[in-house]
Amino acid sequence: MIIVDCLAVGDGKKLLTRDVIGAGPRTVKGILENVGFKAKIIPYEDLALSKIKKEDIIFISAMTSDFKAVKTLVQKIKLKTDSKIIIGGPIANDLYLLEKIEGDITIVGEAEITLRELIRKDFNPEKVKGTTYWDDELKINSLREILKDLSLITPSYEIEDYKNYKSARVYVEVVRGCSNFKRALLLCKNKKCSLCKEGTLKCPLNINPGCGFCSVPSVFGYARSRDEEKILEEIVELLRRGVKRIVLSAPDFLDYKREKQFSPYGEVNYEAIDSLLKNCKDLAEKYNSNIMIENVKANLFNEKVAKIISKYLNTTLYIGCETGDKRHSELIGRPSYPEDVLRAVKIAKKFNLKAQVYFIYGLPGENKETAKNTVEFMHKIKPYIDKITVYRFRPLPMSSFYNFKPNLTKYSYLIKKTANKINLEIKKRYVGKVIEVIVAEEHLKNKEDAVGYLLDSGLMVVVKKGKKYIGQKKKVKIIKAHSKYLEGVVV
Ligand code: SF4
């Protein structure tokens, strides 16, 4: 069986996050191996169509934004062979995907039970929950309940399927789902109800849970955590194979083993986080590697947890803000407000943790006033952060804003422009400094140069004449800053 990793390839050329190896394809491979199949992951760029045999079953793992590349790929495969094509990952949250792409089956949401059931039924999807398929017409089976037994997450450890595994950020799943079961109040017409103020599983108006732009709570449910023992077992296996950078993957790392699974408020589980990160630090030292966390909710982040994280990890924190306007935050269902983000980035700075903050432009509810407040807020957090990441709003299937179009005005572009300007200013702080970089791959245009990444984040560094150092950690002196990357020379 072949699993084609199309994650983040967009329309076919993966330009951003080239150093990321997501957890999904290894999860699928693990399930297949678990029931006795031989499977191989092939990154999209490495797939040679001539090698596909007609008896192969082809799995495609992709995000919604990879639609174009997946459509073309499936067309090409179908021209060559009648292999069965099964599509999964966030792209399959669109229940009508098979009307647009010629695949045979989609797996909607979590694969652990659905795929095992499909295998038991020799890939006949009839009545298999969580699938869609063609049988003269498009059949959409009912969705599957969320996975409660997380011991069924059995990822394959064979990371060597990816040729860049020694320099890439390899994602290890820690938490599945998200605790933000508030609702986007922009959609709520019930002025008397306040059920979702702190998070609720049931909304009388059936508004999808979570931030309006996000599909995680609808697709993956409330936050559940894998056991520490299983997480550490996976990390050890990856490090033993030569992985140098691991990300503890979670929609919000601070949801790890929290008591409140569907409310974003309340306490973090400090003991569980301390224990996991302490063991991670020991492993990182033993294998001369780096282990990082990623997303944290600003409202759950405080000095106590910052102290624990900074004691054990050399990591960047990724904090969602999305809008700098408090009322707009409420309308889109955010668990935290701009004031929480400001407090969080100040704490991060105090504990020497780098912070990157996310914003979205073109969101439903955005207007001149909210955009102005967002721009002002970006300037306010500038002294405490390492980067701003801005995304254009995309209506995601299964999110509550699925039926909205991007609301793009000159004010939206002001948000984008401000982010780029601030990023350039921040990057200039690096000029003249010597930093440790993992040199990952040849530069796509200048063949003598290489592209590398900072060890504690995904910040990109173009290493001049760096080709000969690919796969190594090097001290690099930064000579120039660009808004999206740094430029440097090995010292
Ligand atoms: S639970 Fe639903 S109806 Fe009640 S306030 Fe929240 S969004 Fe409105």
C-alpha cells in the first residue's frame, strides 16, 4: 500500500513549511502495519507514477488547501491504473469531495476505527461510518463518533520514508481535539442563551463548536490526550532513527491531560506537563536533539506553566490571536482576547521563550474598526514576539464559517501589510548575530546555497554556499533580514 503525503503541497509546489513532517501519514501507516499490511509513505514530490502498480491501494493524505495538487494527482493515477484511491486528512472534511475529485473512498475525520473497519470489510465502504464513496451516485455514510480509546493511535516509527527526516520537524501527536467549545456568537440569534459562555457540548441552535474559522472541534471533538508512556515510546524510536527535531503536536499543548476537556477555562495540568517535558528534556539531551511544543491558548498560559516549559525546552510558542479587537474576538468564538495575548507574550519574553502570534485577515465580522484595532495591537505586541503569521480567511468545511466568503477590503490588506513590515523589523534584530541552524536542503534557485531552520522554531535561514553542510547543525552569522526569512553564512 502507498500513502502519498500531500500535506501542505498547495497547488503542487511545496514552498512553505518544507521542513514539516505531519503526524497523519504515519498514523495511517501504523494502522495498516498493525493489521499486517506492508505500506510505504511517499512524499508528494518523490512520487514516481511509473512505479505505481495496479494492485496498489493508494492513500492520499492532504489538507483543504491541497485540493488542486490532489485533483491533478488523482487524474494522473486514474489514467494509468485503476488502483483504489482513498483520500483522508482535512481535505476529506468536504463530504462532497468525490464529486470534485475522482477518488474512490474518503475517510472523514479520525481514521483509527474507520480504516480498521474498512480493512475488515476488504475495502467495501458500504455502511462504514465516516466514509463517502461512489456507487452509481455519491454515498455519504453517517459520521463516526469521536475516538475515545487513544491507545488505538499506533503511528509507524519508520520515519526513513521521508528523506529529510534528520533535519525536519517531526510531529508526534500528544493531544487530539480542542477544549474550545464556545461558539461564534456572530451566528447566534438567541439573545437569552449563554450556555456556551464557558464551553458546552450542546448548542440549542446547533452551531458548530469552536472558533468560527476552525474545524478541529467539529471533526476531532473535545481535547483528549495520549498517555505519556506511548508518547515517549514514539519519541525514543524516532530519535534512535536520527530525528533531530520533534514537535509535540496538539491543537493546544496546554490542553494536555486537563480535567476540563470541553471548556477552555480553568487550570492547566501542571504535574502532567512537568512530567512529560522533564522526560522529553532527558531524551533530547541523550540524543542531542530538540523537542518543541507548538500551539498554546493565551488564556491558559501563565507564569507557572511558562516556568515549567522554559525549564525543560528550547521552544517557540505559537499563540492564536486572529483579531486585535475584543468584541470581534467574541463574535468569532475565541477562547482568549487580545489582552490575554498581550499578557501571554510578555510572560513568554520574561521566561526567554520566543512567541509567534497568528492573525487572520478577511474574517467574517472584520470591518474598518476591527482592522484598525488589529493593526494597533500588532504594534503593541511587537517588542515581545519573534514573528507574526497572517493567513487569509478560508472557509473550511465543518467549521461554522463554512458558508462565508472572505471579507477582503483595503483594511484586510492593511493587516497583511503591517504583519510583513513588523516581521522585517523583528528579523533585523538577528542581523550580526551567530545562531545555530540545521541545514536542511538545497536552495530551490541558487544551487550552491542551502535552506536551513532555527533549531527552536521554523524560522527559515538561507545559508549562502551552504550546500555542503546539508544534514548538519552549523553556527551561522546572519548578514541580512527579509520579511519571510534570514540570510547568513557559516562561521
Ligand atoms: S450555546 Fe448556541 S444558542 Fe446558546 S449562546 Fe452559545 S451559540 Fe448561542
